[in-house]
Amino acid sequence: MPRSMTGYGRAKKTYGNREITVELRAVNHRFFEFSAKYPRQYAFIEDKLKTLYAKEINRGKVESYITIVTTDSSDVSVNVNTELARNYIEALRAAGNELSLKDDLTLSQLFRIPDLFSATKQETDEDEIWQEVSETATEALAGFVAMREAEGERLKVDILTKLDLIESMVCEIEKRSPTVTEEYQKRLYARLQDVLEGKNIDDSRILTETAIFADKTAVDEETVRLHSHIAAFRELLEQNEPIGKKLDFLVQEINREINTTGSKCSDLTITKIVVELKSMVEKIREQIQNIE
């Protein structure tokens, strides 16, 4: 089943006092290109995320957003510099006694003393954080892949419909091509009759000219290759692997055969069919730009 290169996935999980959210989205790109945004202290997860995503994503410009929120302060310890507080208190009381001031120091006033309190955050356990992030990212990735596959299935149905139309038009060319040669032979015979005014016409010359014309305008090889390319296209659409680049190559080959057919034909009906074929192939080409 083909996958679209565009997709979106999101997951949110809670681990103890941590809440982790992972989002990822992708748009078309020739190769796999990855970027991530996360809290600065968790920079170590970027390469791991890239490796995790690369297992499921082969092409596309992928952006991932990770938020890690601590829901309480259990990982923060507050320390009081009691020695510093004691020195401040002794100095203030000494100054109060010397200046005959009332001693009105209270515990709440200690908060005003600079550098008395310090908050220390517990050191991050990288393995634990990555385990939690990877579980959340894997869940987001599953939703992302499901969205890509659903869109890929819609693209597949649309492309198959267009391939059926292309094949039917190729069949029309195959039916029309022999008729073009017959009509050319009749026109040539009629012109010679007018020029020679009833004189004997060299049938062998007519046959020779007709054969030359038929050889120049024959599109049998092109239509056979077109049928082959269309069959290969259908087979690729059934494969469970990245096929975007292969499909792009096949579209080029199909377009080449159609152009050759158009350059050979001198028939208005076939010319019109070729124009329609080019239009349909271009629509398919636009569609496969979104296939991984």
C-alpha cells in the first residue's frame, strides 16, 4: 500500500510527575529531513528521535515537537544557607544594640536576605526520560503512519482510475492506427488518379509508398511499451514499500512513449487522444509527488 508523504500524529502520556506530549508532522520532500523542537535541557533526545522515526519514514520533511512538563516540584530541593542567615542576624542585632534600636527581626524577614535560599533541581536521568519520550513518540508515530496510509489509499484509488483511462485511450490509438494507413493509401490512389487522368497506376508504387508511410507512422512498439509500463505501475501500487521514486521514473517513461506516438502520427483523431493522454499523465505525476 502506498503512503502519502504528508501526515500528522500526536500523543500525550503521563509518567509520575511528568507529562510528555509528542507531535510530528510531515510534508513532501525528496529525502528524509528531520528537525525537532524540545526543552533545551533534553537535547540528547534529538538523534534518538530521528533514528526512531527513520524506521518508519523514508521520505518527507518531518518536524517533531516535544514538551516535557513536571506537574509538581518533587524534583526540586530548596536549601537554606543557615550560616549566612546567622551572620546577617548577628550583624543586624549588633548594629541595633549600638544604635539603641528595637530588635524586631522575624522569620519572614529572612526572605529578604540575598542568596539565603537556593533551589536545586534533581539531575535528569537520561535513560528514564528517553524511555518515556520514546513510548510517547511511538504512539504518535503510529497515528502518523495510519494517516499516511489512509491518504495513500485514496491516492492509489485515484491513480488506478486514471491508469484505466490511459489504457483505454491507448487501445483507441491501436484501433485507429491501421485505419490511418488504409486511409492514406486511398488518398494516395485518388490523387494519382487525378494527376494521371485515367492512365494506368503502378500498384507496386502505391504499395511501396503505403509501406513507407506505415513504417513511419507505426506506433505498435510505443503502445506495447505503454501497456507494459501501465502494468508495472499497477504492480508497484500493490507493494508495501516506498515506491514514490519508482513511480516517478515510470511516469517519465510513459510520457516519453506518448510523445513519440504524437510525433509519429499525422492523424487528427490520434493527435487529440495524445493531448488527452498527456493531460492525464500530468495529473498522475502531480499525485505521485505526494507518495513516499
